[in-house]
Amino acid sequence: GEFLELKFLMLQNLNIAQWNASEGDHLPCLETLVLANCNQLEEIPSCLGDVLTLEKIELQHCRRSVEISARTIKEKQEEMGNEQFVITLK
């Protein structure tokens, strides 16, 4: 399904390794993504880098590979002109 008006998404204590998403357009208004204690998650789907409204990714106790994927999304956001994009590590 699609979440056309969702602006804030927090995923916490998930026991999944793969987050499969083929397109970023299912979250077209997402502004903030928070991942907390998702210790098994390997990466954030790169398609979230295409979400034009994305402003922030906050990571709390996630794998290094998740942080690397967040940095890749940040680079994509900056290429699209979003210089205010922030990654927060806690």
C-alpha cells in the first residue's frame, strides 16, 4: 500500500534483516524517518533517497551498514538540492 500523507515514520525494535521497497513514491510526503533498535536491519532502501520531502533520518542503535545506507541517501538528497538533509545518530 501507499501512505500518501505520512510525514513521520518510526520503526522500533523490529526483528527484520531486509526492508524491501521498490519505489520511494509510496511515502511521497515523508519528512522524518526514525529507526530505533533495529539491530538486524541491514540497510535502508535506497529508493527513499528519491523522496523529495525527506528532511531527516535518525538512527538509534542500528548496524553500521544502516548508517552507510543513510549516508548514501543523504548524498542523493544533496544531489537533488536538499542541502538541509540531516542524519542524527544516537
